[in-house]
Amino acid sequence: MRKKLEGNGLWESSRMMLPEHKETIIRRQLEEGREARPTLDPQEMELIEKALAESFHEHRTVTVRMFVEYEERELTGIVVLIHTFRREIKLSISEGEWNWIKVDDITSASTFEKGTLIGI
């Protein structure tokens, strides 16, 4: 009996597992890998918005880092459209390829000017 209570012995020794138990185990494992959303102060948000505006108005390449639930993602392109009401940008990555990105999901942005990196 003692062996069943050690580690994962209770589940491994069970001959039958209910679907609800299996779903709960999977959900807990996913939640362990979930990242916490970083909190940005108003100055950082202002710098991000400035970099996005520069990319839009001056057609500069911008690299944005985004918060995604389980990882951090990075995309590089030019901002071709800004929806201020929905707080979204349309980032053109290459010819015919683009992504809609929520401004609130962006954790940092950097623009490129003539081969140099301006960190924002």
C-alpha cells in the first residue's frame, strides 16, 4: 500500500482512470508551463508606441517581442496599418505575408535605421 502513495503511484497503479481525471492532469501540466503576463509601466508603453509609429510613418523595419501564453515570440517587419480603436497593428513581414498584432501583447519594440539598432 505504501508504494501506491509515493510519487505518481496512485495513478500508475490504477487500472482505470476517469476522463475527468485525465483532463485535470493535462490542464495542470499546461498551467505549469504558462508564463505570467509582464506588466509594463506607462513609459515603456510610450516607447513601444513611438517605435510602432516611426515604423508606420517612416517605413522603418521594427522588431516586436510579444507575450504569448507559453512563450515569447519575436517578429520583424514594417507597420503598414494601425487601428487605434482596436489597439492593433498590421505588421508586414514579407511580400504578401502579414500579421495582426494586439499592441497590449507587445512587450518591447526596436526600430532599425540604416543598419543600426535603436532599442526602444
